[in-house]
Amino acid sequence: MFNTEMIDPDAGHNAFIMPTSHLLYLHGFRSSPASNKARLTAAAVAHRHPLVTWQCPALLASPRLAMDEVLQTIADWPRKSMAVVGSSLGGFYATWLAEQLDCKAVLLNPAVQPARDLAAHIGEHTMWHEPQQLFLFDATFVDELRAQEIPMISHPERYFAVIAKGDEVLDWREMSAHYPGANIKLLPAGDHALSDFDQHLDEILEFLELM
């Protein structure tokens, strides 16, 4: 079902001819590595693809510092055989990384205009999975998100998005329109959390072509 044709190596971007050896998972706003999707993905990768290097960092609240830290974490990763999975705000970050590093990306109900959407959420918040843990979403973070916006993706074949029409947080039309030509699995219902994520995991792993 996926468009995985070889790309001209002289075109200046990854030909996706190598299996994925390193996988990065990025969680969403107020989420963490303890999210259901992150844990299910980690378990599937460990069980089915034990040779794959896995990282799912706890992301800092500052978008700029979060991506700086991620780039340091994966500094030694091979660009031609790495991939990233991102959920919600993590999907926004995954898109930015895919464009910077020329790697595959799987997007789970990805935020496409987080600077606009999160401007109304400046202040102190709790973590979904650790409600005793507080963090501050500062007004300056909105500008940091705006600086990371990708107006148009460059190579649709590197993306696979799972988008739920029933998402109660983000507009499925806006999400779909942001990834023209990409591999998109559009769910007729569903929710923002992708509560039925286990039903889509096989297709995600198929797209990633893990070693």
C-alpha cells in the first residue's frame, strides 16, 4: 500500500533503500514516554525487531530546547536508516526532523499549527501520566514553535500519517491537507488519542521497514 519506489540518489534526498535501524518516538503536549502509543510501539519493536535502536525521550517544554536535545541524542545515528514517529505535537516535531534530516516519519494525528493552537494554553500544566508533575508553557514557546513550522513538505513519500476524523482536538481536514501526496490512513471515526492504536501498528511497522 505504500509508495516506496527508489528515488534518484542524485536528487539530494534519502532513497529509502535501507531498512530502518534506528527509531525515535516523540510524544505529544502534556504526554510522556509512558503514553499508551509509545509503550505499545516500544514493546512491538523490542519483540519483533530487537536489533533496532529505540529512543523515546521525555521532551522539554521549550520546543527549541526539546529539538536541540533530540538532535544531540541522535547525533551519531545514520541518517539513511533512521526514522521518527510522532504523536500530536510530536508529529509536528517529527515533520520538522524529517525535513531537516531527510528521514522517514510516521505521524499520529499530527499538530500542524501548534503555535496557533497552544497560544491559548500559556501557563502551568500537569502531565497526563504524572499529574503530580508540573511544567510551564511559556509565551516565548509559541514563537519557538512558529520558527519550526514547515509550510510544505518536500518529499511526501517519506511520510505515513494515521489521522482520525473523530479527533476531538485537531481538525482532520487540516491535518490531511498538510501532507499532500503522503501515505495517509484516514480513519472514519477514532479519537485524538488513537485508542485503537494497536490496530494500526502493523501498518506503521510495515511502512518503517525495520531491520
